[in-house]
Amino acid sequence: MYDDNNVFAKIIRGEIQTNKVYEDEEVLAFHDICPVAPVHILVIPKAPYKDYIDFITNATSQKISNFFTAILVIIDKLNITESFRLIMNKGTNSGQSVFHFHAHIISGKTLIGLINE
Ligand code: AMP
């Protein structure tokens, strides 16, 4: 069940301010409040999907395509096409803490190791 009191739902409704880097009709991207690298952007669909499975299962192919194309536009805009990492956490054990589907774009430093254990 999607909970519309999550922080990203509040950002979409304009109740919490963010440092936006991209917006279109379906997608919003903004700087992570607690960056783990010089570039740390969160990309979210504006529609209410709680995680990757919810999004891929219930969004239309066009909306899924638009979301991932928007990520490419953002990467291009930030001039980080040479090197970046995309992360989509699903579930508490993966590290998901906000239950509105999102992708992290991380770049700007050498990333060593796939995960921190
Ligand atoms: P995850 O742990 O994959 O669910 O990622 C959630 C991310 O949201 C974390 O990296 C947080 O730092 C980030 N975050 C939480 N609240 C805000 C906010 N108000 N503005 C920007 N980023 C946020």
C-alpha cells in the first residue's frame, strides 16, 4: 500500500522544498539531502508507486520509458555521461527508506566496491 505521507509525496505536492535539477510532466529530480558523493540526485516519478516492482508492474510502458529517458537527460545535463552509478533500492533490507519509487544517480568521485557491508 502506498503511503502518501512519505517525504517524496510531500515534495511532489510542494509541501517540502528541494533543490530541483529536472522536472517534466511525469518526472522530478532533485539533490539528495544527504549526498554520498559530489553528485547525488534522486529521480522520482510524480505518480504514486512505492518501489521498483510497483512501478514496473503497474506503470505503462510509455511511462517507464519516459522515466528512464529522463534519467539519461539528467545525466547529460550534469555532464556525467562518462561515469555514474544508478541505484534503485527495493525493500528495507536493501536500504530503501522512502517508499516512493526513486533512482539515485551518483557520480563525481571514484566509487570503490559495490556495497558497504
Ligand atoms: P533510499 O534509502 O534508497 O530510500 O533513499 C532515500 C533518500 O532520500 C536518502 O538518500 C535520503 O538522504 C533522501 N532524502 C530524504 N529526505 C529528503 C529530502 N527532504 N530531500 C532530499 N532528499 C531526501
